[in-house]
Amino acid sequence: MTDRFTVSLEPALAAEFSAFLARKGYDNRSEAVRDLIREALTRDRLEHAPEGGCVGVLSYLYDHHERELSKRLTEVQHDHHDLSVTTLHMHLDRDTCVETALLRGRAQDVLAFGETVMSRPGIQHGRLHRIPLPDRQGG
């Protein structure tokens, strides 16, 4: 069964939403609205239920010549081995590496780990994406 509701938009917002639909390739407004609602609920759940389980994707770019950074990154990963599922390392050029770590655990622990890694001196850019797990999946 599907619940239906009506949304009224002023013309400028409706035009912007239509352009968004076209850019993203949506076939209809309903699916776009569902995705936007899911995204808002996901953010809310991560913020208000940080003890819940999540999976995380942490990606960061760094200069591998930075003094002992590789060693410090390895140490922090070992210190949080319970969160780390796997790590992918790629050499972009002679100086720059990118790593992506797949994580699983309590949302607050995954966030803290990501912030710890991204705040290390020598990390040029980092981003953490978290997805809450259904309650039955745990952390």
C-alpha cells in the first residue's frame, strides 16, 4: 500500500526541482521525493541515534612523503581494527596516494575514526560517508 500526499511549490522552486530531476535523470517526481526523504531520514538517524550501527566509506588523499604519515595511518587503523573491514590504497602519482577504508560499527565510532584520520597532518582531503544499518544488522 502506498500513502499519497500533495506538495505545493512556488513556481521558482518547482522550476529548480524540475531542473534537478533532469540533471539527476529521474523519470518522475515521486522517486526523487522518496530519495530526498530517505536522505533526510538517514542524516537524522545518524545524528540522533549515534549508537546505532552503520557502514562507512572513508576516502582520503595524502602526500606519502609526509613524515611518518603512512606509519601513523597504519597505527590508527590497527588501534581501531574492530571498525576496519578493508582498505584500498592507490598511487595517483609519484607523491600522492588515495586510500579508501570500508568501516563497520557504531555510527559514533565510525565518525570519530574518520575525523581522527582526516585531521592528521598531511591529509590533503578526506570525506566520510556513513549509511545507517537496519536495527537487525547491528554495529
